[in-house]
Amino acid sequence: MSTKPLLVAQLLPRMEEGGAERGVVDLAREHGDAVRHVIISENGRLVSDALLAGARHLSLPMASKNPLTVPGRVRLLRKTLESIAPDIVHVRSRLPAWLHHFANRQLRLPTVSTVHGINSVSAYSRIMVRADAIICPSAAVATHIQRHYLVLAKKITVISRGVDVEYFDSTAVNAMVVEKLREEWGAAGRRVVLHVGRLAEQKGHDVLLRALALMPARAGWLAVFAGGGVLKRRRRLVALARRLGVADQVRFVGGRRDIREVYALADVVVSCARKPESFGRTMAEALAMNKSVIATAHGGALDIITNNESGGRLVPPDDPAALAAALSAPLPVADDSRARITSVFTARKMAEETLAVYRRLVE
């Protein structure tokens, strides 16, 4: 006898690029007929990807922090949830979690939260641990919420974010695209260090720029920053590169649809987050492509990277000199890194473990 598919409402601010958003797309694709996902957010560039993956999308004002509009948005969310009648609501960010908290007072729908960030301890952040079940992308996140919010261990499940290992596969790379990028960015004859992530202060883009300025052979390197973000932040980073004298060694290439080929162009991928990452999807993606990775030694990186093993190297946070030294030294060999990623950090494994949480909750 066939099992009725679960209906899960996924609540996010916007479907822009990011680990939470891509994780929802991966779940929709991997769950297939087992779960019907309805994403509630303020649109975004990944909506089309979600629709192709089999999800449904409803556009609601989920991102504004204007307190004056909260009552109206709560009523709208409550009516929407009443109309679609989900088996579970999955909240993935603090603001949508608060809107759902008030909307759900009468509905009493079972709720799952994924704590996607190691945020400052506050009453505002506490909303993420009020769910019936809590998913943490790494051991670091689980430790954080247990230490600061006294959450019962039985409510927590650690589920690493998954990587689409079929897409992030060096054998599937379009070589013509790689060569086009190499020419377009002036990468020929240079070693390429790649940073993937939105242009936000906590991502530490400036740390890589300062490290590049400290390297004696910096002219032989090209730093590529792939990720969207506000124009003001990009302008600040461009100005910093000029002040440091490394503007000729830097390219800001925005968010990319050809990110696999961008990884393929890189000699090393750097994650130099100033603030601990809850997981670090870009590290896993790079390792799946058998690329060496240098990462800041805190947060979710510690679940993915073992220092000087399987293509990984760890450096202290917010330390440009240490990063420059790590880049200048021979890089750790990454030949076996894909095998580890495909056994531990796959989108399918993430989907299966998330489905198990859903089923336990509805049962």
C-alpha cells in the first residue's frame, strides 16, 4: 500500500543564494513523491530552481523587519497555512520563525526548525529552539544551542547539509566554459584562489585581500570572489583592494550559474569566515571537485576539514598572515577528498535524514 506524501511548508525570508535556500531546493528534488514541499518566501532567484525540483512556491512578505507590518503579515501567514493545511511547518530563519510562532498559536501545526547560523545569544534568536524538533547542520551548532539555550538533546538532530555530487563532479565540467572564464578574468599563468559566498562582513573577504597583499609572490596569484551582495559592500572591497595594491590580482564576478566551472578553474578554495559558519557548503562542494581547501578553524568547518588531510588545511580566524602562509606553502593533496564527500555529505543523505525527522514528528 502506498504511503500518503507529507505536505511540508518551508518558511524562508527570500529564495536568494545561500545554504538554507539551496538546501530546500535539494530536499524538493531528492524527496520526490515522498514529500510535497510548499515554499513560502518573498520570491528570489532560486524560485525557478525550486519549481524545477518539484516544489510549489507562494509569495508572501516574509523578509521585512518593519514591526508595524507584523500583525498583518501574521494574519496573512495564518490564512495561508490554514488553506494549504501542511503536515509540518519547517522554519529556517528567525524572522519567519517569529511570524509562524504567532500565526501558529491557534493552528498548532507541528514545527521543525533548522538553525542555519551560530547567531548571537538573544531572545530574538531563541525562537529557533522553540520548535518541536530542531535540526543542526553541524556539531558546532548543536553545541551552541545546548550551551546557551539549555535545549534537550532529544530534540536535536545533527544533519549535515548535502552536496549535489552529481553536479559537483570534475568529470562533468565544460572545458570550453573554463577556458572562456580563464581568458575573461586574465587567469592564464596565474594560480587562482577562489572565495565563494555572498558579499557580507562575516564572510571575511577582506581577510583574503589582506593575505594576498602579504604574499611576496602575489603577482602570480589571482583572487576570484564569486557571490552576490549589496553594491555598497562590493565597492568597499574594491576600494580596499586598491589601497592594498592588489586590485590587479582581484576579480569580483558576482553570483554564478556556472559555479562548477568556476571551481574547476581554481587551484585552491578559501573559506575565511570571520564568524563561525553553521556548516560550510562551499568547502564540501570544492572537496567534491577534488580541490584543496583552506578554511577558518571554527564552526562547521571542523566537521568537514581535517588539517593537512584529504585536501584540507585549517588556519586561525581573522588572521591574514596565517592565511598568506597557508597559501604560500605546498597545498594538501585533494585526490581522495571526493570519496569522503560522496560518502558523508550528499544531498540524498541529507534528504533521507530530514524525512526521518518529519516522520517521527507526525507519528
